Amino acid sequence: MLHFGDVAIVVADAKKAHRWYTQKLGFTSGDREGHWVTVMPPRSKVVLHLCEMDKLEPGNTGIGFTVRDVPATEKELRRKGVKFTRKSTKTEWGTYAMFRDPDGNEFWLTEG
């Protein structure tokens, strides 16, 4: 059976991205060996590989994070300076919001 192990996020500066994910989102540090720089949400087994590259691929990553309360989480993250590209929206399939990191990568928040 396959499980997620890592997801690559293209960034311009891995050190800067590492600071953003740990300070703004509260992620924990993983490995920091050359090109392999990882972070993860607390207690997660899935890591984000902060893949430093010259050519950025900005836009929706298709990566989502589940939270108990999307509007409350959005409010908390906005206070920390996180930029949202879509405010909390309630749909027939659930409530979601979207935010971006400093390199323009977009992520989903959904209730779960």
C-alpha cells in the first residue's frame, strides 16, 4: 500500500521558505541536507520538500491541509501575515479557503 512520503514545493530560496513554514505555519523542521530541505505539520508523517530551483512554477499545488474550523484558522494565519487568495467559502462539499506562500504556491484549507 502506498502512502504519501513527501511532496515537492518549488521555491526560490529554501532557507527563506524554511523560515516561513516554521514561523508562520508552525511546521517542524525535517532534514536540511543540501537540496533536501523538508518541513512538516506537527505529528505528520508527510513532509514537504522545499525544492529550490531557478525557474519557479507558481500556482495551485493541489495540496490541502485539513483543519477543524477554516474561518478561525484563516483568521489566525492572517494575523501572522499569511496571504489568502480565496477567503473562507462554504460549498455543498464543505468549507475551504486558499492561501499562498512567498513564492506564489497556493494551498487549500478544508475542514476535516
